[in-house]
Amino acid sequence: MRPLPHLITSFPERPESLTAVRFKREGQWISWTWKEYFDNIEACFYFLKSIDLKSHDRVALFANNCIEWVLVDLACQCLGAETVAIYPNCSDEDLQHILTESNPKVIFCGNSSLKERLPKSLSSSSYSFASLKNSKEDFDFWKSLDESLKSSTKSSSEQFKSSCLKCSLDQIATVVFTSGTSGLPKGLCLSQKQVISELQDVSLAFPITAEDRTLSFLPYAHILGRVEMWLSAYCGFTLCICDSIDRVKKDLLENSPTVLIAVPRIFEKIYASVLTKLKASSIHRMVENLEKKGFLASLSMAPARILLQKKVQQGLREALGGELKYAISGGAPLSKEVSNFFKDCEVLLLEGYGLTETTGAICVNTPDTHQFGTVGKPLGDVQIKLAEDGEILVKSDKVFKCGLNSEENPEAVDSLGFLHTGDVGEWTSNGFLRITDRKKNLIKTSGGKYVAPQRIENLFKKFPLVSHVLIHGDQRKFIVALIALDPTELKEWALRKNIPFSKVSDLPHAPQVQKKVSEIVREVNGDLASFESIKKFHILDRDFSIEEGELTPSLKLRRKVCEAKYKSVIDQLYGM
């Protein structure tokens, strides 16, 4: 087991024919060999030294995905400095908290707009400000790297390699912050030991080689996005960097990834998009007409159904770039309907399970061993046991070293070395793990019945019209739901149904929308026991959002915030 900086020193030895990384600059894709990648990491290393960064100093990265982000992260590890990743869409409150807690010596901002969001109080402290993207106000990052590269000598090159090889497994690689679903984000320290344990076991579990390509668009502040970036350095596959979620669709076509790593929300969006296009197609309308005329069981339907299925398969594969071998979903539960849809389209979508605290994945479904509706089997050295109440307990080299600014042996780890995840799960008969909910989210009705809200919320994910659902019912007589609709899907659906409207926000009150959502709720209830079925619901005027503090930067519901904000609406559903 060797730290990542040790592996970086061997980059120049990799074949020149292989592409290490692809990224866009001024609208054009640029490809680097492993030698060019190495040279730029080295140049960044000397640039960081020139601004007086030292081992154990902290460097905050407040930017969207970009090649500069990657270079600073890897160069910091080679120097022994600790990077602090910050979501560019985080709230001002979270930003203030993260910067106060981590106390970075330098903050790199992606652009001047992000720089302006930094708390004013920081300007008089010991921070150095810089920008990754060139602008008139900020220094030229690439010019600084070029100067560092030109001024480097043979002896300085040896200094870089020497610094890389000094790196130990106990060295802190990064400080990551949890998403903060139940409060302010919590800082965790991940050492090289945790990082390499994750990379080593993931590389053994999945058939990924130097010939593969991924499109890297998950934020690097998200542990899964970060692992993807590090895994490229470890395994040698090509990392194609997408710097905006708005460009994913186009970048998929321009890079044709062979492996795709994302969170469920991305796959749900793809699923919804394909279904929407399908329903608008002439073939779908033809099949619908045949069914309405009573030809459902007729052999004459077979050619039309086969044609329809092929159209869906072709559309999905083309949308994903045409060369995808398999996709990996993690970071939140994936609905069985979505995974089955991808399977029916002959695209293998594999779900895994992990936490920020475990440096990413601890359970995975693999191309050779998988069961839909589960998160797979334990990865590598991971030991999992279930507590009496079903809580998942984990022991592994992947478990975080310590909390930020705290001693080792964090509170969440018990005396036997098991991390108490807070997630509740169960084993299938053949050894796959199934997640049922978060322990703290379990609802106990006034009738004494336990309900897992996340499981019910996930049942809505197969409906493109629904964006988010909040299930409520703790110490209440029955279950209710707050339903937020997807504005894009809602608008398109209303246009197809010829429903008049002036603003999309007016549509939730339309009788046709109320009826459609009632049908969806009725279908969901068909999969639920009586005590957990939704008795009443309310359609919100807008979707939950990060800006309003209702979602984390990784798009998870902040349950307590939402329940407090919509308390009056919930009370009305209970007749209060």
C-alpha cells in the first residue's frame, strides 16, 4: 500500500499513447499525456511553495470542477498540505462555518463571483486569496505555473520527487465536510491510508483499465467525485473533466465515456428525459392507440413493441455517449424502477453504498455480482454487522481518521472499532445489503408502527413529474406527504395536456395536476402497507432548493428544515 504521491512520481513512466486527462479551455478540449500531467502537478507544487505553503497547511478549494482544482489537490498532497473542498453552491452560512472550522492558509476561488462571497472578515486575517480562473482582477494561474516550470531545475525536480516519497500513509490527504442534512456540515480528516484502501479495493472490484474513460462531473467536494478523480491517478484511465452540470449532456457525446459514476439524481433525470421523449414519439402514440382499441394481447402488437423497445434502448445508449460499459450510482438510494429501466435498455447500472466517513464506497454491486434493489456486498477489507435495531456498523481501513481539530477515536466509532453509520439495513438471503432508511429518520406513528420515510419517498422516483417528496408522520395518526413537482416536466406535461397557464408556479393548483398527482399517490400506496400509506398530501408551489436551505449541495433533503418551514401546511393536513 503506497500513498498517492508515491504513485504520482511514476506518471512519466506510463505509455505516451495513453491520455491522462481531458479538459476544456476556451471551448476546446485539451488532452494531456501522463508526462504532461506530471509536469503540471510538479509546476503547481513549486507555485504553492512560492506562496509559502508548507506541510500541514490547509488550502481551501471553492470552485467548480476544473483541471486547476485537480492540480492544486494533487500538488498539495505531494507537498503534505491538506485540501479543504467546498461546494460552490453551498449557503453563506455553511461557507462561513467551513472556513472558520478549517482555518485555511490559502483559499482558491473558481471565479471573482465566488471570491466575492467570501466573508469580509477574512480579508484582514492571514489568508492569501487567489483565483483558479483567469480574470483581470486576479493573478494568472497558468502563467504562474509556466514560470514555476521554467524555473525548475534537475535538482528542484528531485526535490519534488523527494517530497512525494516522504508522504506517509498516516499523512492527512484532505479535509472533507459532510453534507449537513441535520445541521451544519461536519469536518472529517481522511489520511492517505483511507484513500489508498478505497482506491485499491475499488480497482479490484471493477474491471476498469487504462483504456477506459469517465466523465467527471460530480463535484469534487462530494467524496464520490473525489474518489473518481483519485482513482484515475491510481488505475490510469482517462479523466474527462466536465466543469458544469449544465454541460453534461453535451460532454457525454463529445467524450463517449466507457464508465459513468454519478448520484441517483442524475440517472433519475436521464430516466425522466427518455420517458418524456418516448411519450412524445409517434411509435409510442401508435402503441397507445392499439392498446386502446383492444389489441393489447394481439400478436400484431409484437412488432410495434419490439420497435418501441429498440428505440428506447438506442436513445438511452446514444444519450450516454454510445460506448458505456456500465454505470455506478452512489451517494443516495437508487430506486429499483430506475435500475430496472436501465437494465431493460441493456445498460448495467450498479448501485453502491458508502459515506463521507468511509472515504466513499463500502458496499458495491459489480458487473459480475449484483442484485438490483440492494447496494451489493462488502468491499475489500470492509466488515459489516447489524446492530439489534438494524443499524449498519462498519469496520475498515476506509473509516475516517478523526474529526477536524479533534483527537483520534471519533465518537461515532465504538470500542471495537466499528463506525455507527446511522443507516438501517438488512441482509438478503444471498448476502447482499439492502438499505431501508436513516435511523434518525424512522417515523413512529401514534399507533406504535415504525415507518421508513426514505423508502416511501424513493417510490416516487419512477415518476418524472415528481422532483422531491417529504414524508411526515412521527407521533401522528397517519402519514402525509409534501410533494414538489419538477418545473420542466410539469410545464411539458401541461403543454401536452393543453392546460392553460401563465406561470409554471400556478400549475400545482390546476385540477388536472391535482388529479394526476392523486393517481401517482394511489399507485405508490399500492406498494405500501395500510399503516404506512399516504392518507393526505399537499403539492408545493415550487421545488425544494439549495438556496432556501431545504436541500444540501448534494441535493439531499434537509428534513428538519423542511418540516419547520412547512409546519403550518403539515398541521393543516392533520386538521389543526
